Amino acid sequence: MTDPVKPGAVALITGAASGIGRAAALALASKGMRVALADLPGEKLDSAAKEAGGLKIEVDLSRPGGAAAMRAALLQALGAPALLMNNAASRAGRGFDAAPEEWRAAFEVNFWAVAEACRIFLPDMAEAGGAIVNTGSKQGITNPPGHPIYNAAKAALKSWTEGLEHELRGRPGPRVSAHLLIPGWTTTGDAAHRPGAWLPEQVVDRMLAGLAAGDFYILCPDDETTEEMDRKRILWAAGDVAENRPPLSRWHPDWKERAAASCS
């Protein structure tokens, strides 16, 4: 696979007004890429686009047609992307009693907007090759209790991105690869930075290294959770199925002590 990060190539980042998306736009611009920053209209997007020297695309990806409008704006101004980073996310709703519209809003941004962006940009990218990075979450893998809407959407995104990469591997012509970025505990948005969390720039550094290495799963630790701890927790979650344990046994009263001992 050819690293898509190169001077003069186009990168499109969604959710680019703050956090990981903003850090990615600045990092890619510093490497000479022509960047487009897509997000909801507002001062944050204005500021990020100005700092990155990039194209500003105002879009609401929770609404049908947002991805198509984003494509039209990008192709008119810069051309097809060599790197498509689907990073926008929504934490709408929380528990099972959340209103249906909150579930739909979360899935529109966290899953459907990503799937639609990939579908409409792939023909453009196929001519020269490139890479798609979808920002997932450890919550879509280990499924901790507390936010089932977000977990389910990110689990769907993980499964869909795995299938996408499998299909893309077999296509003839210039290679377009798919990758799943899996941040750990990261300071994003307006949250105050807390000891133990990674900064968005650290996640982006890991992403760029993973792309250069051709990794599909770009799994990020943080200053509290090591790579080995992540590996153990992912294996424990899979073991619930393989060993017929109660679901989410890491948090089950009969299993949590054994889980803590195995996953630390």
C-alpha cells in the first residue's frame, strides 16, 4: 500500500472543528497536503480552517444528503481525496430509555454518514488510489455499560469497516485501503485535559504511523491503559461468547474480580 500522506494530495476530514479532527487537519497540512475541514458551521470550524489553511465545508452529517453535499464542495474546490477521514461523531442519547430520535441521530452521524461518504467517494478515489480512515472506539469492541447507543453505533462501524477493507483488497486497479482508528481515552472538544488521557495530537501521530505501516487496526493506548491491557480486555470480551459467560462479564458481580485480575 502507498502511504496517502504526501505533499499536494487532498485530505478530507469530518468532525474537523475540534479534537482529533482538528489535530489531523493541522498535522496533514503541515505535511503539505491540501486539507478540507468539514463540520457544523461555527467559530470553531472557522478557526480550525484558518489555522490549517484549508477549505471549510459547512455540513450537518446528521441529515440525509450531507455526504453528497460535502463531495460536491470538495470536488469543485480541490478534487478527489487521497485520504478520507470519517471522524465526526455524536454522543446523542445515552440509556435504553432515550428517545428514538436520539438513537437515530447517533446512528446517522456515527454510522450512516460514514457508510454514505465511503460509498460516494470510492469511485473518485479509485482512479488514483488512497486511504479511508474511519474513527471507531474501544466502546464498540469491549462494550462497557453506560452508553449503549454509542457502543452499538461504533460496533456497527467496526464490522462495516472490516468488511469494506476485505472487499477493497480484492479490487483491481489502484489500491484504496480502509483503516479503523481506535482512540483510547482522549481529551476532545472543550473538556479540560486530565492526567492519564492522551491529547488529540498523540492520537494523530499514532494514526499517521499506522497508515505508513499499512495497519488496519490503529489501536491507541493512553497514559492509563497500555497496549497489553487493551489486548487483554479485547480478548476477555471475545471470551464472553467463546466461554458462554454472562454478557459484559467484566462488570458482572460474579466475574468482575477475575476479569480485573486478567485484564490489568
